[in-house]
Amino acid sequence: MAQKKRIGILTSGGDCAGLNAVLRSVVHAGTLAGYEIIGIEDGTAGLLETPHRYQILTPQMMDTTIMRLGGTILGTTNRGNPFNFPMPDGSFKDRSKEITDGIKSLGLEAVIGIGGDGSLAILRKLAQQGGFNLIGIPKTIDNDLGRTELSVGFETAVWTATEALDRLQPTAASHDRVMILEVMGRDAGHIAIQSGIAGGADIILIPEVPYDMDVVAKKIISIREDQGRNFALVIVSEAVKTATGSMVQMEHADGEKRYGGIGHYFADKISKKTGFETRVTILGHVQRGCSPIPADRLIASAFGVRAVELVKQGKFDCMVAWSNRDVIEVPIEEAIESYQAVETDGLLVKTARALGICLGDA
Ligand code: F6P
């Protein structure tokens, strides 16, 4: 019997909610279309080992339990660029050929890569070098990939941050405190602006709008003096900056500087400048590791189905994208080159300002 055509699939970069829902969708749609689905483990890292680490993913393995699960059953990594791979002796080596050889040896008609801008850029370079067919599915809680209105994982992160504000509000009100919620998003403030509006924040700080600490303090004082309210909610995106570009990053034991910690910086400044008692919640990876909300399950399902259709149609080097209530395909190159930041004159910023929410600049 002739071997079935094979589609490879991998999850790459930081995990988020909805990755397993994408895998389930590709496995069901792909199997119905007559393909065997090969799940490569830990992003491309599964191909750097001999024997290669992969699983044959069957519809039987992909019942609806999988769709509800956070994380990725294939594993992922946001470390170890194969073109500049860190070796145990501290040197760096180009190991890209091992991966492209691995893909060839698996006899894959196409690889579906689920990733953000960094992962898709690496996969595209590998595809061009190794001559394999690539389709991208966008995922990132940051929602900063260009050419798609939504990426898998973002809606769940917004839901999680909104729920955190819902929980912080009663305790802020009970104790007359300023509650600061620090959220992820790297250089894009989509999580902060969306959950900040939905969760009733008084102040929303995003990287796209440079903040002035005096403006933040003035807003908090006016909440007390003009509105007679003794508590406030502040949501701050991890990579916010002042007009001069000053930002907070923490140096970790591994020598790497990462975001995380700006909330405490704000708490100190706010309590000194306003006299308010402040507390900080850093939401961190809680935004990534949970069961996907319905919106992410739907996007994931539609993306997976469209990706399989693209394989059938032989349309490669493109990424599926959410656009105007539909799934379209766009060139991967355009998606990774057109960064999607929060538009400072866009609907959400205007909405926040019109509601009297302070963005830290005026
Ligand atoms: O890009 C997704 C993201 O969750 C960012 O929002 C955050 O800054 C970063 O990844 C954290 O990465 P790590 O998993 O390496 O801590």
C-alpha cells in the first residue's frame, strides 16, 4: 500500500492557550483530507536529536479533551535559534541543516508551523534553505504579528487579565488601595489596553504611549479629591517607557535581561507621590498557561482547517490570518515584517480617553 502523504506540524516560541486546539483541528481536517499528521516535538528541537522526536497524531488522540488543554502536547521552545544554536561549551553553531535534513527524512509534503514573528521568521529561513513547503499559523498572546487581526492565545490572555482586574477591584475598594496589575505583551500594549478598558482600569499604560509619572500621580490624586473615591486600578504593560525611553528590565541569574518588574517600580513611585497604599500583581505566565476561552478555540479551529486547505491547494510560504470575520492567507514575509502595535490614534485608545481613562501622557 502506498504511504499516505504527510503533513508535519510543530509549535514554536512561547506557549499560549489554544495551541492544542490548533493541533486537534489540523489532525481532524488533515486526516479527513487523507493525510497523516506528524507532530514534531519541542519546535524544531525535536529534529536536532537522533532518533528524531516526533509523534504520529491520530484523530483518536485528538478528542475534545485536547481542545480544552492549555500548553502544547508537542512541547515548544523560545530558545535555541538553529542558525545560531548555543552549544554546551559556550560557542554557537549553525545547526539549520540538521533540521532541514530531518524534515526531508520524514517525507513531509508541508510543514505547518504555529508561531509568532520570531518563530515564523526562523521557519521561513529554514524552508527557503531546505526547500520544504511551509504554512504559518499565528499565535502569540502579544497579538503583535502583522496582517492578522488576531493570533491564537491573545483573546485568552485578555480574558485572564480582565478577570484579574475584576478580582482586584473589590479588594482595592475594601482596603482603599491602588492596585497595580502588570501584564505581558512585550513591545505591544494590546493586552493592557483591551483588558484595561474591559476591566475598568483608571489608568492604562502601554509601550506605544510614553508615560509621565507625574501625570499618573495627578490622575490618582484627582480620583480621590475630585471623585471622592479611595481606590484605583492601574494596568501596566511590561515594556512601558517614558518619553526619554527609560524602561525597567530585570537581569536574571542566567545573565539575560527580561521584562517583568515595572509594576513594583510604579507602586513605589505612586505611593510616594500620592500617599496611597499600593499593591502589585504581576500576572506573568498565568496569561499563557490556561484553558483557551471559546474565541481562541474557534480561531484555532478555523486556522487549522484553512491551513490544511492550503496544503491541498499547494499554496505555500503563506500564513493564515484572521480578517474581517474570515480566514485569509497572507505571505509570511508580510506578516513578520509588518509589526502590529496598538494604534495611538485608533479606536481603543480613543475609547479609553473618551471614558476618562488616563494613558499616562495627559
Ligand atoms: O511573547 C510572548 C511572551 O509571553 C511575552 O509577552 C513575554 O514578554 C515573553 O513571552 C516571556 O517569555 P518567557 O517565556 O521566555 O518568559
